Amino acid sequence: MKNDHNILDKWQRPLRDLRISVTDKCNFRCTYCMPAEIFGPDYPFLQRVELLSFEELERLTKIFVNSLGVKKIRITGGEPLMRKNLPELIEKINRIDGVEDIAMTTNGSLLPKYANDLKEAGLRRVSVSLDSLSDEVFGKINGKGVTVQTVLDGIDAAAKAGLKVKINMVVKRGMNDKDVVPMAKYFREQGHILRFIEYMDVGNSNKWKLDDVYPKKQILEDIHAVMPLEPIAPNYTGETANRFQYIGSNQEIGVISSVSDAFCSTCNRARLSADGKLYTCLFASKGHDLREPVRSSLNDQELGSVIENIWIGRKDRYSEERSSNSTNQNKVEMSRIGG
């Protein structure tokens, strides 16, 4: 079935990319996402019955792909590999006609165990989060003292299994901005694409301040001084990362700059939380409940209309409108919608 649907929101943006969070749990406690003082041993994570089942996720994905124009799926969390039997879900999604790409964002720690199964199930790519090559810095950031080697082993396991690997590094001023160049050098040698992500005001638990943002311009200047860069064209419309390559090579890096250089105008992605809420912006205050409709007697066409109406009404442009007051707005936590 050819997927040519063009459902446009208020700013004429189509829906192409669906990010599915499969769990709100994580085995790390990264300070900018799930700080340990908030997400402690007594934190009320979602109960099994509150999570969408694999069958419900498969049904919704089919509707998003066949009726609404989605082509790319990304599995997120929490840490998605903490969801039991995840390769089963990948396999179900991979069988849906019209899905052009399935990727996953992960902290990498469980990849040695699951990489082969994921690849076999139809996963194409993984984005692995790693914010420093220093055990001391990384251990503090992940809140659990997890070593850098743990993540590097996961990256190796994924590459060995035949998955394409990208590395995501969130850069925060004073936390790991000194690690930008060492990370660039290391992953250039390893041959993996590294993407730098400006520290964002997602959720409310990370105490975000604009002063903590280490902007794209600075990241590029730091690297350019050591390994000269030149810009390259995006792979597709709506790509979140600005791409650059090291001059005289075909090796690239990317920078995702939703604070200093927002890309709302081309944003074509929606996010489905683990408990079945549809968020039309990473910085949204509230989602649209799809769990109740998917568990009701609605047929696929009726369910598709519900989702279509949500997208048609979408006018989010948070990053373009961001102001210093934005941190007062109550926003969904990243651990619920997976970045």
C-alpha cells in the first residue's frame, strides 16, 4: 500500500514521524531527564495495565502509517529495552506495509544482550546516548555511576549486529562542554556519526536555565578550531540535526539546536507516550488520550479520524516562541515521551 497521505496541521506541516515510548522506566538517572531525587525508589511508575499492549501499539501504528502518512517509527522510553520482549513489537511494526524505517533511542547498556534479536526483528538503526568519555563526568550525569565502557560495549554490540549507530550527546554548560572535542575526535576515529544536542527545557524536573545551554555556534567553533568543518545538506525535509562534515572527508557530525536555532517550521513528528497519550510537541503540557479510544469499540477508521483531528488542530511552535518564562509552564517529563 502506497503511503501518500498528506494531513497538514495549522502551519501546513505533514505527519511523517511517530515516536513510540514503550516504558517510562529507566535503569539510569540522568540529571537532565530523570534526576534521582525525584525519580527515587518510591516513584509511581506506570502499572502494566496503564501501558499500551504490543497489539494496541501495532494497531495504532498501522493507522498512523496507512491513514495518516507516517513513514518512520522510532522506539523510545524511558529506556525502551526495559520493556519485556521488545523485539516482538519491532517484528510486528516491521511487518506493517508502508513503514520505511524503524529506529530506537537507548542508553546502550542492554544492547549487548538484545542487539542481535533487535536486528533480526527488523530494527535498522539505534541512537545511543553518551554524554562524556570520562567515567567521573559520565557517572555523575547518569546518576548511577555507570561506566563509559558499559555504553561503548553496547555501541560495539549494535554495530556488530549490523545496526546503524549514531551517538547522541546532550551538552550542558559546566557539566560536559569540555567533552565536546574529545567526543568528536573519538567517534570520528570510530566511524560513528555523533550528534550534539543543546540542553533543552523538556519537562520540569531538570531545573533548566537558558544560561546552562551550550549553543550550536559554540559547539561548532570548538570542533572547527581543531578539525575544520563544512555544512552539508539535510538528508530530508524536517531533519532535526544540522549536518556538517570534516573538510576533506565524508565523515559527519550533527547538531540539534532546538534552543538557539529552532526548527519548528518543519517539525513533522508526533509522540505516543507509554500510557497512550499523543503529544504533538516535545514541550507539550498535555497529551491527547488515545488509550481510551483504542480500548473502546471504535473501528480503525473512527480511530484514524480522532488522530487526524488532533493533527489538523496542531499549532505548536514552542521552541520558536520560547521565552525566559517558559520554564514556568508545566510540561510533560522526557521519561514519558522519550525525547
